[in-house]
Amino acid sequence: SYELTQPPSVSVSPGQTASITCSGDKLGDKFACWYQQKPGQSPVLVIYQDNKRPSGIPERFSGSNSGNTATLTISGTQAMDEADYYCQAWDSSTEEVFGGGTKLTVL
Amino acid sequence: QVQLVQSGAEVKKPGASVKVSCKASGYTFTRYAMHWVRQAPGQRLEWMGWITAGNGNTRYSQKLQDRVTITTDTSASTAYMELNSLRSEDTAIYYCARRIMGAPGLDYWGQGTLVTVSS
């Protein structure tokens, strides 16, 4: 079965840039999405189709996907961005698997 | 505005079944696919399956395909997820989520339904 790997945790200082990676075999041939989940809340889509932002998502969130790695970048990270982030791969031939999640800490 | 409102928490015994509902409003129900995702306590999100509300086509995860059934009642704009032969490992929050039209991504999520499996 297809697997996506994320680092368990990433730390960033306020105002700095946070990068969260998601690795999978030929992930660049699929579409990647990213979700933000805060404690006790439902996930929120922050990036879809590799690099598109849904309406209402701040411009500081961006995404890329190439080769075996998709990356979520948060520029000018704010305290409110502290959350768990999950990547998801989309492909017509595989299941819509999620990564293991990354806890972003803003210290 | 788009809303997905799920049914309330359930407590079930091992071997029983559970059926969770997800009532949609604020959009044309039959034009979108609905996915189901679960999350065990402290664990990752796990994709379970989806249904195309317009024609009832379904696809399930290989892990759960023998135990899960996703259906819709288009007259009530409601999707359902039924899981059979429950085990303690099925204790989780179950979410319904709408797929973006024409693009990969789940843009609206229900509030989640806690299903607890315990003897």
C-alpha cells in the first residue's frame, strides 16, 4: 500500500518560515493536499492540488510538489498557525492516503 | 453557507454495527462526492472511502472494504457511513468531508462523531 512520511515535529520562531515535508514514492506524479488540525477541531484544508489555496486561507500558506516530496511552506509564521498538519495524496489508481502528521510548534 | 452536520456520539459493543449520518446544506448535494475519514485517539487521519452523491458510485479503502458501506439519501441531502463487526480498534472520531468539485481536496468537514467500542 502507498505510504506518506512526514516529520513528527517542526519548530519555528514567530515571523520565520516553516517548511513541512511529505515524502512518498513518485509523489510528484500525484496531487498533494494539506490540512491543518487544531486540538479538538475538524481538519481545515489549507492547500489543494499541490499549490492552490482555498478561499479564506492566508497567503502565507503555499505548497509545492515534485519528485518524491511535497512541501507546505508557511511564511511569517504566527502563533495561530501552531497545529498538526497532514498531507494527503490523490491519484486515481491509489487510495487517498494521509501522512502521519506533523506537529508545528511556534516558539 | 456550506454545512455538514453529523449525528451524535455512539457507544457500541464489539461485534455490533454503527451508522453515522452527515446532513449537508448550503449546496447542491448531488453535484459533489462525500468522503469519510476517521481518526483514532492521538492517531493520524485515516481515509475510509467515498461516494459520488449523484450516482451512488463508491470506493472504499482496502483495509475496511469488507466492513464499511457508504450510502446517500439524496432526498434528505444526507450521507451515511455504516461500519460492521466493530472492534476496539474502531474507536475513533468519524468525519464526513466534501470533495472540491473537479479538484483533489476536501474543503468542508463535519464536526465529527465519536464512536466508542467497548464491552
